[in-house]
Amino acid sequence: MIRVAVVDDHKIVADGLERLINESGTTSVVGKAYSVTECRELLKTGQPDVLLLDISLPDGNGIELCPEIKRKYPQVKILMLTSYGELATITHALDAGADGYVLKNSMPEEVLEGIRTVAEGGRFLCDRVNSLLQNYEKHSLELTRRELEVLRHIKEGLTSTEIADRICRSFDTVRSYRKALYIKLNAHSTRELISKAVELGLV
């Protein structure tokens, strides 16, 4: 039986997770906390195998708590369970020592799979987060410095003619950059291009 502790500032969420986990037959909740302070006190009395940790807490930040937990209780696996799906937040959490990252709108099966995976020493990302990271890793290396510059100007709302004047290149050159960006980010409109660029943390 995998022992799990839940840290979330919303009691209704924590209670729902407790029911889900306890009904799985392979995992059980051994403690709940609703703040950073309560999480610290909970860990002092006993360490779970997996800590389900939210990011936004009333007295602190779950990501900033990760290094402290890993330093004091290296055996505890941390699975972030949050509504924050931005690339920068995800990478920050993983860099801080989180063993996995699951969004709150994930299927219940993903939450349980994440608990089991990190408990066994693996890293777990829900499908949405995994897809986001894979797209970022794939495309970020392929964009040139000039393409990134053009992308930023597109986000600012500049036309191709205005971008050409700004970067001292011809209109046709800028059009080529735009075409490459559409292909690399698999976008079919300027709006979609900007949306994907923001989602991938490129601008």
C-alpha cells in the first residue's frame, strides 16, 4: 500500500483526492495539510511515500517548498497536483525537485498512475504536460535567433512590412521567416501562431 499525503488549500479538493486514493485499493491517504506550515508539521510526524503538493498555498509556494522537502526527506516523492499549466511553471517545479506534475483537470486514473509511478522511482507527467514539454523540446532547438525575433514582433502586432523595417531585412525575407514559423509550430493562422508560441514559452 502506497502511503500518500495531500497538501491543498481547498478542503473539498483534498477530501475528494482522499476518497479517490483510498478507494483505489493500492494507495491510502495518511495525512492532509492545507498550507505550507501544516505541510511542514505533517512531515515532522511521519513521512509518506508520495506527497501530493499544490503550488498555490495561503502562506507560501509549493514549488519553493520542494527543495526543502527533498533536503530534509529525500525519500519522499513529490507529485505536483495543480491547475497551473504554463510551461515556465512546470519546468520550475521539475527543476526544484518535483518527481511529477499533474494538472487538476486530469482524469482520476492519471492521478493514481502518477502516484504509483513516482512511488516506484519514476517521473510522471500527465498527458497534457508531457505533450507541452515534448513540443517545447522539439521546436525550441529549431528556431533561429532571427525567427525568434520575428516571432516577438508578430506578437507585438507588427505587419511583415513593419517587421522588415525593424530588423532591416526585405519583405520577402520576413515572409520566409513567417512561413518557417508556421511550419515549425504547426500553426495555420497568426492567432494560432502566437497562442502556440506563448504556450511553449517562446515569447
